Amino acid sequence: MILEPERAAVLLAERLSRPPAGRAVPPAGADDPAPPDAAGFPVAHRDGSEWLALRTLEELGIHCEANGALQDLKGFLIASSRGAEIVVSDRLTAEERLVVYASLLAHAVLEEAPEKPDGLLSLLRLPAHTLLDEAREDSGAFFSHLEYVEGREPSLRSSAERRAEGAAAALAQAILRGRLDAIPRYAYRRRRDRSANDGLRPAMGRMWLELSHRTSLALFWLSPGYRRLRSRPEISQLVRALESLTRAAYDC
């Protein structure tokens, strides 16, 4: 599909992570005020954030608009080879629209995942050479997602759908906070890092890193507790440190 959710998630997170000073924001009074902390991310990131997200999505070719006809929905995303479009309810505040943008984008990112594990073993027993090598390149792919108003969601949802909702919520919060390091890398990045170093030792190092990232991704899908743990800043720092040590030790 024409939508590039991984690129959009990374770019939006990077822009939201910057301090509000120096951002171009709409004129005063051009948008509705939002209640503090409604989205669960720092108040310092509120000024102009929804406007910045809207401009970022449109820059990436995603058409965005507000519609007053939505009743049970906060918004929806439709993407295909013809383009991508996000429609949100015009009843939402600026901050609520920002949360909807992030949530729809998170679902699109996870939809692109070549693996959606129903269990840890089903993920780990996949051949290493199939692991997230290339992004899906189906030009005719179609994706849609509906973001429901609280209490209006379908009453019957499968366990796989509930897991997907939990993973998407964690990814959306990471985007809003500008901290994609708070989630497993393979949740939003499909392509592996390529190393020019050959030999047994670099290969062993790469294999260990792949196994670690895949295990982390499986736990991210399956365990709400792991998602909370993985989002802690000190855990993100530990993960970066361990990966750096592995790469240095194995020259990979």
C-alpha cells in the first residue's frame, strides 16, 4: 500500500520528541483547548502537537479531515494502493485527535508485521532467514481500522484482537511521547541492520540479537506486564547498553 506506517511512526515520534520552542503552531484561538494530560503524555508536548501531527501525516501523503457524521467512531483509517486517508470526528478536542492519529498509525504499523504471534513458541520456531527481512511489498494491499468511542466497541472480540489492541495502545503511547525506544525494535522496524563483517563470531552475535529482539517482540504482544516494564526509561537504557556490548563483543 502507498501508506508507509513505519516511516510515519518514526518521523512523527521524532518530531513530537522535540521541545515545543521553535515549533510553528496555529494562531491563538485557532483550535479548541485540550484538558491537561488527557493523552497521558507530558504537558510540555501539548502546544501545537496535534497541528504538527496533522502536517506530518499530510506531508507523507495521508489525507486527513474532520467529519461531523461520525457517531460511534472517533475516526478511521483507510489505506490502499490508491492512497491513504484518515477521518476523525469534529467533536474531538485537539489532544483527542492527536491520540486518534497515533492509535490509527500504530494499528497500521502492526498490521504490516509479517508475524502476529499467537504464542511465544510460534514466533521463535520460525526460520531465522524469514525474520523481518523485507517490508511487505504488495502494491494492492488494503488496510482499514476503526477507532471506536469508549463503550461503543464491538462486544465480542477474540483474544488475538485484544492482544493487538494492547500492543497498538503501547505503540501509540510511545509515538506520542517521542520514545520509540520504549518498545521492541521489531514492533516498528522491519528491516534488520546489515553488517559487512563476515565470519562465525559476527554471525553468532547477529543470531543472538535476532533471538533477543524476537523474544522481546513476542512478549510485547502477549504480556501487558512486559509492555509496562519495557516502557520504563531505565529498561530502555539497559537494552541499549546490552545491545552495544553484544555488538562490540561479537564485532557485528
